[in-house]
Amino acid sequence: MSLSYRKQLAEDLPRWVAEGWVRPEGAQAILAEVANDGPDRQNRIVGILSILGAVLIGAGVISFVAANWQEMPRLVRLGLVVGMLWAAYGAGAFLFERGLALFAHGAVLVGSVVFGASVMLVAQMYHLHGNPPDAVILWAAGALLAGLLMRSNPSLVLGLLLVCLWGGWETQLREGVFWLFLPAWGVVVAAMSWRGCEYGVKLAAVALGVWIVSLGYTLPGHPRNEFVLAIGVAIGGGGLALQYRGQMLRPYGRLAVALGFGVAIAALLGLQFVDWRRELWSVIGLAAVTLTLSLAAVAWGVWTQDRWLMRAAFVAFAIEVVSLYARTLGTLMNTSLFFVGAGVGVIALALLAFWLNRKLGERMGASS
Amino acid sequence: MSFRFNTWLAMLIVAGTQSAVLGAMVVDRALLIQQGREIILDVQPVDPRSLFRGDYVILNYGSISRPGASLLKEVPKEKRTLFVTLRRAAEGWQPVATSEHYPDKVEADDVVMKGQLPRRYSRQVQYGIESYFVPEGEGKRLEKLIGKGQLKVIVAVDETGRAAIKGLVVEGQRVYDEPML
């Protein structure tokens, strides 16, 4: 529970007690429960530290491999690294069994990183040049296996990051769309959903968004931002439908709205500012669409209490305004006119919202 | 009790599978080096550090890495496998033919290597033998030797065309510093 929430309650409760809505004992009990989040927060710190420690140990093992230290025969080095792999997973199982899950996740993550280091060591032993992304996807598969079977979400997140690295690398190598990213992404998301790894699914949504946006610059005949815009609108629309009547899938609807919004905005920005051949009037038209979409997203964020969407929408609004300013609409006079016009439009929208709210309030008052 | 069993079983499967994958990679390479046909290739200077794997020297095999336009008339548009037939000449091994599939007939003395065209519209063929890993700080010495033309690479090639670095020839001396394991 956040500090601001606790503070808010401490301010509100005495008033609610005075109004007679909450009994004094109830207020005490509520404050006591809210104050009792100490152990939870400590646990989070332990978890974060344990993961950071695991990352550092993993980096140490990778550097050991990279140093290519000749004092020790290769096979001994490989034996050492594979021994560490077993020790890490063994420690993970032991710690899970002892109920020390926070440390167990760190141990499993060490195991997953050491697996990657071992793959690199074998490649180094035999001077394997090959296709470097192949080693990355092999590593990703190992991390996913460990995350799924050992029930450890940090390893799943490592798997996701590796799949992204793999996808980006292949995309860069072939200078075109790398479609295999999609099924691999699907496997990771399925694993994360099954494990209930909420932050992982969110991260995966961001990764998918970046991939979709990249389509605009990798599809044959690029830039193809209008196509990306269509995908963004479709995802956002699907998300709205899910959020409206999605039952169990409602949380995914929320995520899809944010994803679709992000993709659509990125595509719109690309259409306006990357494709320089565009005519001025069409840039202005697209700018109007972008600003309207951002405002709609702010409204939707307020309506559904989706703070992240709201923040993202504000950022999108700001980026659009700044980019537009940077591109300068011919003369500063025109720019100034545009901003004044846009400002008046936004205030008109605010008035409309105010009026709607009051109407809604009146109707609710009448019906109760 | 069932949780205890599951956790340890999961651990065994994960560590076992990952070790098996690593073992398979090692055995595959060791067999290739042991059983493949041995050829010695000239290298040309290029340059380097792999983010994860440490220092290495990039090896460029001249016309083998970049077959002439007469051999490679049409550059494939997509990433594709390419088989290059090599024949020994006075100036060392030279490419004499390329094909999309392993050639049906190969002269007894010729060697076929399987390569990839990793980039679109690229004429640069990669055989997976383009990097040689060295201890930290030793890359410069080897690069100098390559610059002087005093370094050759011993490559093992199996009957499917896969190639692996088996050793180096430095200043005419055969250096077997690539143990099989």
C-alpha cells in the first residue's frame, strides 16, 4: 500500500468519523491495517536485493568466461561452470523447500544466467562463429524452462528480455521483418500468464508494442506507419471491448487499450515527423488526430482509474506539441495561431466535460 | 511432501536438460573436429571483442569468404544457405563452384563447405569459422601475424559441409592448440 494512500486515509478518516459514516473503532482498525504493511515492504526489498545479487553473480560468471583464462584447461572451465549451474538450481530447490522463496528466485536466476554463460563458453571453446542470435534464443529457452519448472518469475522475465534481444538482432541482420519473434513472444506470454506473472505480461506488452512500431520501418515498401496505425487502433478497440464486457479478461483489456494507444501514437508521430515528404496540411490534420486521441486517452484513464494510461497520454500530448513546435508550421505566426486554436479547443472540451458531469450528477440525483 | 518431490524433480529436469544441451554441443563439435576432413586455409587481416565471449580475432578467408561475381551470379535476396566447392591450387584453396544444395558429384580432391549469406544482398559468405577466441590481450599479436601473412587456419570439414576450426599454422609451424575437448 502506498504512503500517499495511508496519508490520505489519516486525513479523511477523522472527517468521516465526525460525519458519522465510520465508527471510531472502525477508523482505528482501518489505520492499523494500513500501517501494517511493514513486513510486505521489507520482503520486497529482500526480493529486489536477492535478484540484484543474482544479476551481479551472473555478470561475474560471464566475465570469467569472457576473460578466456588459459591457466585452466577448457574442459575444467566448462566443468566448473556446469557445476555452478547445478549448484544454483540445487540451492534454488533447497531454498524453496525451506520456504525462503525470495532467495530461491535469486538462485534460480543465477542458474539461468550461468546456463547462458556455458553456451558462450562452448562457442568460445570451439571458435564457433555461427549465427550469434541462435545462441541467444537457446539461452532464452533455457531460462524459460527454468522459470516454468522451478516456478520462478525472474527467470521468465530474463527469458522475455532474451527473446527481445534475439528478435532485435535478427531484425537488424536481415534488415526486414523477423516474423519468428511473434510465436516466441507468444510462448513467453503464455508461460507468464500461466504463472500469473503480472509485471512480466506488462513488460511483454511493451515489447510487442515496440515490435509492431518497428514494422512501420521494416515492412517492404517502408515507411508503413499507416499500417501500424491500423494495428494500434485495432488493438485499442479490442481492448475497449474487453474492458467493457470482458469478464475475466478485463485486466487484459486495460493492457490492450494502453498498448493500442502507444502503438497508434508512435505511428502517428512517425507519419507526421519521420516521413518528411508529407504535406503541411496533412501534418496538421494528423496532429489534430494525435492531440484528440491523447485527450480521449486522458479521459478514458480518468474514467477507468487507469493512472498509467493517463500519464502516458499526457506524455504523448507533450511530445506531439513539442515535435510540432520543432517542425514549425512555416512561420512562428502560424505556429502561434495553431497553439491558440488548439488551446481554445481543449478548453471547449473541458467545458463540455464539466457540463456532462453536471448533467450526469443531476440525473443520478433525480433517480435516487 | 509432494511439494518437496516436485521441487527437486523440477530442479533435476532443468539442470539435466541444460547440461544435456551443453553436452550435445560439445560432442557435436568434438566429432566434427575429429572426423572431418582437414584443409588449411589462408586468412587475410581484418579486426574486436565479443561482448560476452571475450577477445577474438576476425578471420577473413579472402575469395572463399567472398566468391567472385562469376561464381555467385545471383545474390539471394533472403538469408540463405550456400554450398561452396573448394579446390586446391598453387596459391591455396580456392572456390570453384557454388550451389544451393550439396553438389551431387564432388571430385575426390575437392572439399565442399556449407556457408550462410547472413545479410540481404550480401556477397559475404560465413562458414562459422570466422572468429578465433584468444586470451585477453593476445588478439593484437595474432592480428599482426595475419597482417604479415604468417597465419593459416586448419579447418575440419565433415561430409555435410559443416566446418570447424581445428588449429592454427603460425610461421609455418603447425600449432595444435585446439584440443578436441
